[in-house]
Amino acid sequence: MEGQCEEKRELSDDGDNGLQMAPELMLDLAHKAAELLVERIQDLPEEEAWDGEFRQGLERQLMKDPPEAGRSPAEVIEQVAREILPVAMRLDHPRCFAFIPSSPTWPGVLADFMAAGYNINACTWLVGSGPSQLELVVIDWLRQWVGYPESAGGLFTSGGSAASLDAFVAAREAAGHPERATVYMSDQSHSAHIRAARIIGVRPECIRLIPSDDLFRLDLDALAQAAADDRAAGFNPIAVCANAGTSSTGTIDPIEAMADYCESESIWLHIDAAYGGFAVVTEQGKELLRGIERADSIGLDAHKWFFQPYEAGCLLVKDLSTLERAFAVRHDILQDTIWGANHPNFSDRGLQLSRSVRALKVWMSVQTFGMEAFRQAVSRGMALATQAEEYVSESQLLEMLNPASLGIVCFRINPDDTSIDEEELTEINKTILARMFWEDKAFISSTLLHGKFSLRLCIVNHTTTWDDVRETLKAIERFGQEALSSI
Ligand SMILES: Cc1ncc(COP(=O)(O)O)c(C=O)c1O
């Protein structure tokens, strides 16, 4: 016993367990990391929007055994900043228009740093009272922005995928967890919803992809027919998923009509607003997403159009009790954390027990810049998309393939004065995409519009200017011209 005490004293007297740092060094390193980040942000517009490497090269560089003895921490940070993190798509580059980009604000970045430094676990009220209260505050902002009643609530999640998974669990439980469950979504819905449905146990053949119309909106008659056929065959529709901004075209499904239908059929309506949802902070967006407040649940991603670093998803449900009924599970070891309904445990609302305080980044950014700045930044995305649409419509070389919606513009090279068959057009546009990829500073991606190959810009970055959009379109025209002159 005596020996053990002595050993303990020896360990603590030493003051260095091998995993700690002197305060001065901690500050130096934090300073160094911050300097590198600010330098990166300043230099970004001059850089390419994408950098990447094939695996072989990266493996040669990085595939090493963990060192037995540590090395200089400044060197480690330097290596990360020079060799690892920049070898990626720079989603916050003002000319990154691919997929759904993301452009975090600095207070959001600092929020993640501080949350990690304070080692926050926003799992229960006992473990994180301040962070839990903050999450309630931000969730309440979002509740008001979408127009939900006070009975609504929710939680922050890793992203839209986790939000839809949690929503489908709540929907399944609200439906009484029936056998032979079916879910419905448009053929334009994000694959995250197919995955979420599979995870909750909906058989792949019971995930109904409803056809979309020529503007890529879910066909309501086809939905009603599919659900009626299913009921007649003994299946149990548990959820319908509507899009508030598809990732392909930014299309908004007929939300009001889908809400009418789901209400009349008592089917849970989930709205995937991961991309488009934050449009509701603007008057224009509120109008476009009219009826969103009628959904049973809504998923939104603040790491898309609300300028936060990954991960910042959110699920709101109209009746908070539906979420807690689905997720709250008692566990003896957690009995001390039950402080009653007035002190919610966010782990009772979703998948995760241990979870960071994602709401902090939204809160710190909004506190710092104010809502007016956010409203303007979201509006600017829509305005630039409209301007891009005008440019494309006036171009002799470009053709709009769908009206711009939210911040997304789908178009291709298709000259006014030449008739080229579809197959050849596809090849030309693929060539242009490849040349943009390798030769231009901007980064764009493509999609298929009912099978037709389309180039696509998603404009949601608060630092993007009209110059960035126009120069990107001009580069596409230039490559298009060259491709056309070689046929
Ligand atoms: C419309 C839409 N829904 C869902 C998702 C999935 O969200 P996350 O990647 O945050 O899990 C995405 C991702 O881009 C999306 O664009």
C-alpha cells in the first residue's frame, strides 16, 4: 500500500506525463495554427479551387508507422498545413461551384476550436448545461425561421444524412413501427434518404422513388397512386420526403400540396432542406419554401448555406415529443442525468450520446455578424444564380437546361446556330468539364437531368462575386468554342 502511494506521488510530482505541454508552447502552437489558417484564407482566391493526388503518391508520403517518440509539434502542424489539408477540394474557394460547397465564417471556425478546447460533451444537461441551453436557443431561432409552433424542437446533428435518419426513426415510431413499411421520395431526392430508409429497416424494394416532372418536382399524382397501390397490397406508408432544394437542380417540390396529401393520409412528411432550408431567412426564400412549417420534420445544414464549418446539420420536428419518444432510452449509468423535462438531454433526441456543441458555431457567427449580414449573404447566392442564368440565356454557346433555382444553375454548351446530336453534345460537355477540372482555377461539377448530361454551378459562397461567376462561365465558353471548332 505504502509503495503504491509513493509511486503515485512520484508520478504526479514529476508534472509531465508525456501528454502535456507548457502553456507558452500551447500558445505558440495555437498562434502558429491560426496564422497558417488566416494565411490560407487570404491566399485562397489566388489558388486553384481543387487540388488532389492519386493514392500512390499520398501513400508514399504518409503511410508510416506511428512514431515511438514524438517530434516537434510545430513541424507536425507545418506538415499538416502544407502536405495534407490543402490536398483537397477547397470548398470555400470563391470559384468552387461543385456539388454543394461550403464557406465557413471565422467565428464558426473558432467555435469548433473552443468547443474542443473546453472539451464539451453536449449529451445531457448535467454534463453540459451551458452548451445545452445554447443549443435550445439556436434551435429556437431555427424553429422561428421555418415558422414552426412552440411545440417544435430538435437537435444539431452531423449533417443532413443524420437528420434524415433521425427523422425516419421518429416517423416509423409515430406510425407504430409497422411491418412492411414503405417510404416515398422523388427520383431527385438525395441518396442520403435512401440510405436512411435502409438503415431504419425499410426493405430496398419498399423505398419508392416517385417520378419527377419536367421541372424535377415530385409528381403528386404518382405519389398518391403509389401509396394507394401499396396500401391495397398490404404495405404501410410511414414517410414521404419532400425536397426544399434538390442537390442536382435546387428544385423545390410542391410542398403545400404534399403537406395536404400527407395530412389527409396521416403519413409523416419530412422535408429535406439540407441545402435550401436557410433560404427561409430571406423574404424571397420564405416565399419559395412556403408551407415548410407544415412538415412533421425538417432537416437543415448550416454547413451548406449558413456559412459554418462541417459538421453542422440540424433536425427540427414539429412535435418534439415524437423525437423523444423515438430516442429516449433509460440507462442505469445515466440515472443522475435525469433532471426532468425542463432540463432536456439532447442524447434523448437522436443517435448520439457523446456529441459536440455544434450550435455554438451558429450562435457565435450570428452574434458576431448579425442576421442582416447572413440574410444578405444568402440573398446574394440567389441573385448571382439569376445573373448566371441571364448570362447563359444570352450566350450563343450556352443553353439553360432548367431554370435557376435557389443558388443552382444547370446548363451546357449547345450552340444556337449548329445542330449537334445528343450523344455528341454529351461528349463535348464532358470534355469541357474535364478541361475545367485540369486547366481552370474554378471547380464545377455535373449532373444528369432525366438522363441528360448537364454542367452545373452551385453558388452559395459568401465570398463569391459576379466576377468569379462570369469568369467561370467565360472559361466554359472558351473551352466549348475550342471543342466545337475541332469537330
Ligand atoms: C439536398 C441534400 N440533402 C441531404 C444531403 C446530405 O447531407 P450531409 O452531407 O450533410 O449528410 C445533401 C448533401 O449535400 C444534400 O445536398
